[in-house]
Amino acid sequence: MKIYNISPINKITYKKEPINFSGIKKKPNKTQMQQFADLRVFCHHIYEYKKGLRNLILTTEKSKYKDAIVQRLERENVDYMIHELGNNNINVYFGAKECVDVVKTFNSPKLREISPEQDFMLGIMLGYDKIQQCKRYLDILNGKIKIGKHAVE
């Protein structure tokens, strides 16, 4: 009996083609390729949420991709909230319904205008270190960090 040293990996050929999420078998154009490149981090955040690594995600994306972002989040059945930033960017909050609902109660869509308590809650929901968030909260209250109404002293 002869045994040949053949690895199945040697038989595999890899094509360098972009991933097609639409299901249509056609080569993406330059605009689609740019969108895919620009939204790679966003797609990775969805992956992390779906795997249970995060309960809430906050990402800043280009406004021109708002429709694609909304379509993807709705297709994935993920709760979300979007704030326009006015500089061709948007803040996209998405994740667990309970977390998104808490963010919706905030007094302002602008992060620099939220209260110290809201800043603390947001940091905890985003998965930041609890001790660091406690230190940050105390620094805001003591005027070492300026946000919201505490920015005016």
C-alpha cells in the first residue's frame, strides 16, 4: 500500500473577489467597493452584537450610507437609533432594545450635552470598564472633565 503526501489544502484555489451580500451574481462597481470598505467596522460591530460580545454599539459613519445601514439593521432585526451630526456624519446606536430605549430617553442627541449620569450609563452600556466610568463620573462632577451643563463654570 502506497501513501501519497497530498494535502487537501494544495487543491484549494482562492479567488480574490469581494463578498456579495445582495445575492446578485455580478461584480461590484467602484462605488459598491468603497461602501464595503467604509462599512467594514460597522459590519464587524453587527457581528460582535450577534455573538453576544456587546449589548450596545455606538459608531460614527458617513451620512451617505444611512439608507444602507438602516436596511442592514432592519434585515438583521436589530434595534437602532440614528443621530445626524451635521458634518456629513451620523452616530448610529444599535443593539439590545432595552439599551437603545435608554439612549432614546437622553435629553439631547449630542454627546457633549448629556448629563454626567447619562454619560455614565452610556459608558457602562457600551461596555467600558466600570471602575474607569466611576472615575470619569466623579471627574465630571468635580469639574476635571467638562461635559453638558458642567462644561460652563
